[in-house]
Amino acid sequence: MRRVASGVTLAALVLLPFFGSNYALDVANRCGIAVIGVLGLNILTGFTGLISLGNAAFMAIGGFSAAFLITKAGVNGFAAIPAAGAIAALLGMIVGVPSLRLKGLYLAMATLAAHFIVEFTVVKWESVTGGVSGMSVPAPALFGVVLDNDRKLFGLVLLLALAALLFARNLFRARPGRALIAVRDHETAAAVMGIDVFRAKISAFGLSAFFVGVAGALAAIQSRIISPESYPLSLAIDALSMVIIGGMGSVAGSVLGAVGLTLLPEGLRAATNALSGQWPDLISKLSILKELVFSILIIVFLIFEPHGLAALWRRAVRKRHATTQQQPEGGGK
Amino acid sequence: MTAMALSIRDLFLSFGGVSALSGVSFDVRPGEIFAIIGPNGAGKSSMLNCISGLYRPQRGTIAFGETPVTGLPPHRRARLGIARSFQNIALFKEMSVVDNILVGRHLHARTRLLSAGFSLPSARISEKAQRAKVDEVVAFLGLGAVRDEPVGTLAYGVQKRVELARALASEPKLLLLDEPMAGMNSGERDDMVRAILETNAAHGVTIVMIEHDMGIVMDISDTVCVLDFGRRIALGSPSEVRDDPHVIKAYLGEEDD
């Protein structure tokens, strides 16, 4: 049953470029990129328990690294994506060093500082980043295939999102992934079981930043032009919302949160458009409306379901399972 | 002369002027069950924390076999073969029983981030081997019925057993147990005593244990060390310690009827 469902979903995704509208493919790309980025943040915050407000900064590092590598270093666009991830990973590990001493709110503040340092650097380091005017990002091209629109880009985004999901799923079923969860659940116990806690935290920062950096590079390639304003702090908050609402420490939750909260504003947009006849000024309040709905959702989930959509999903599946198993005994209703 | 399993020399530990340990020394012989007893606040848990590396003593040395470990962080000591349980249960509460015990296998596997993420054959082989070992420990401690349960939902006594299982999965040479029987009913106590004795006998694991249940301490220990206000006031076989006037005064006197 599950296999059928995921097969159908995958088939629909593979066929999407052949019949989806331009708008649908734009949204689909943004969903896929969000999945990669949110998975990255979830590895750090959900699985390892290290709160980070530096997500937008790592997106920026990924985006500007890709842009620089393609335009100024002459690197092929396809190679620039993992390279951008690697640069983000390296800087992520450096940002992670204070996590040895800092926890919770204090670590959040340290990563917030990292956000502003990156923002400042991007604005001032004009020779590399183009300063306030930003950079344009050429489409990746290989053997005559140029990914210069959402339709063509979607295959790459889908492939990378699936690879990221598989990687994360495998990781948390094996030794290094368990070590990260152990550090989150009980740092002292993890240490006396032989886990090098500092090393675990640094690798979580590195891996997380790699995913987020790749997402940043893809986002830059999708939007074709980036500037310091492309990566506001609210982007980091949005990613954190997706992790919380989707499900902390859950791979499936990362997908649900990323896709759900990327589609939500689109739904709101459609709703406000439909209602604009009655309330014409509603459209101008769309962005505020979006923030409001996000905020309310976070509060609701934190109170009623801290494990997010992933937990709701699991419960629903179990319920279905229970009822289908009961039916033969209970007879027809 | 064979090396001691553990040699504690002249250990001093204080927290902001309040001294927890003042010049404690003792040796633990390989393969023995060594009990540390004493009234509340005697420094028993502080001693265990010094041995596992959670506390750094201000003075004194700790040697594990021939290896000085005084300055080593906890994870390095674990790699040498020191495992422990905690007085207050310290499990990974979001993980299942099996996953908790699998963490105990951490130092016996080499799988790194990338080989795990890409699920390379080496990672899969290693994972399979670790799981086989964990199954042995699960069977040994009778945890089969709860193996896939999230550990936070289990009864207190069962959680204590999972903690022991996690420590045993690391195949330690030295096992430190901080009140392994605390809060258990008599049936659970019997199970725990049996598990400790079997671990000690079958695997030759040296055990250093803090325990308040005097009946059990006197029954199963080879050596008993009595601490009071951070000092060692007695050391010897259970019968020697029982008859020691200092001990009767400081500790057992209150419990005798």
C-alpha cells in the first residue's frame, strides 16, 4: 500500500515537467529546494538538538558561492552546486565551534551573530559578491543541456531532493546518525558511551550546512539573480517553522513541513485573489497574512503536537491500519 | 605482581570550596565486584564521576590498568573499556530499546558519516554485526518483549535494565554501576543481581558499584570501600567492613536493629 502510494507520487513528480504549468513548476522547484534546506536544518536542530538561526546565512553562502564559482571562476554550473555545498559545510563547521560550550538560546544567539556577519560580508565584499547590487547567476549547462527555466531545472531539483532524503534516511539508521540523536537526548550518556560529543556536533553543523548550501545554490540558479536582500533573517525563521511544523527529528516531517509551508502561501494567495472582490485590500496584506498563519501554526503545533505533521501522519496511518485489520472480525457495518 | 584493574591515588575533588573527596585511595583487582558504600553525600557518586571522566579531580591520579586516565575526556575512557550506568536513568529517551543499546556498540564500529549516508556495503555489514551483538545482549537481559518500544514509555525497572544492556553492549572491561537496584521491587532486584553476577562471572567484567541495599552489597561484593564525608573510612572484605568500628559508628550503626 505504502509502496503503491510512493510509486504513484514519484511517477506524478517525474511526469510533472511534461504537463505542469510554468507556475506549477516554479512552485514545485521551490518545494524541492525547501525540502533539501529543511532537511539540512532538521539534521542540526531536530536530530542533534542544536538550535540555529543561521539557516539564511548558509543559504546565502551556498547561493553566492555558486554564483561566484560559475561567473568568476568559470566552474561548470553542475559542479558549482556541490562545491557551494562544500564551502557552506566548511564555514558551517567553523560556526559550530561555539556549540561545544553554548546551548539552547545562547547557541541561537551565536548563530544569529553568524547570520549578520555573513550578511555584512556579502554586502561589503563587492569583488566576490557584487555588493548590494548582487549578481546574476547563469543557468547550468552541460553537453548542450541548459537548465534555463523551471521546467528544465525540475529534474535536477527532484534528483537532488531524493538523494538528500535517502542520505538522511540511511544516516539515521546507522551509527553516525544514532550518535547525533544520542547527543541530543543525553549528552553525558553519549559521551560515556564513547561518542566524541564535540566531533558529533561539528559534523552535524557541517552536514547541515552542506544541505542548506546546496539548497541555496539551487535557489540562486532558479531565481537567476541574487542580492543580499535575497536572504533575510525571516528565511531562517521560515525554515525553523517548517522543521517544527513538519516534525523535529523526522525525515518525513522535513518533507511535510517544507512542502506544506511552501504551498501554504500559494493557497493563501489563491484564496485572497478569490476574495478580492469583496475585500480589495486583502491582497496587499498577503505577506502579513502569511506570517500570521505561520506564527499561529507554530504555536498550535508546539502546544498540541511538538512532533509535528510527521506524528499526525504516523497516527493516521496506524489508525487506518487498525481499522482495516478490525474489519474482518467485526463483519460489515 | 599483576596490574590492578583500577588504581585511585589520593583523589581530591571540591566544588567551590566544598570538598567532595579528600584524599581517597584504593585499588580494584581485575574481575572483582567492588562496592562503594556510605551515607548520603559521602562522595560515592563523585568518585564514580571521576573514574568515568565526568569530573576532573583537583589532585590525585586514576589509572585504568597500566594506563593513566586522569586527564582523559569521558569518550576516550569509554574506548579504553570503561562503561557505566547512572543513578538517575540516563537513556536516550526518544530512541527505541534496540537503538539505545546500539549506541553502546558505537565504539566497536567504524562507520562514518558518508559511508552511512550512502549505505555503502561496509556500513551495512557493520550495522548487521552490531545488531547481532545487540540481539545477544537483549536476550541476555530478557528485553526481547520490549525491544522496539520507545524507551521513555517503559517501567522504571525495565529502563534500568536497558541502561545496563547499553553499558554491556560496549563490552567493557570495567563497569561502573551507580545504584543499579534503586527504586526496584524485590523481583526486579533479584533479576538485576543475577545479571550483575553473570556479567562478572561469564565475561570477567570488573564491577565497581554504589549500592544502598546492604544485604545485596554484603552478599555479592568481594571488596567493600566505605566513604564518609569524602574520606575513606574502611576498606576490606564484607565481613571485615561489617565489624569495623568506624563503619558501625558512621553508617551501619544507624541501620542495625
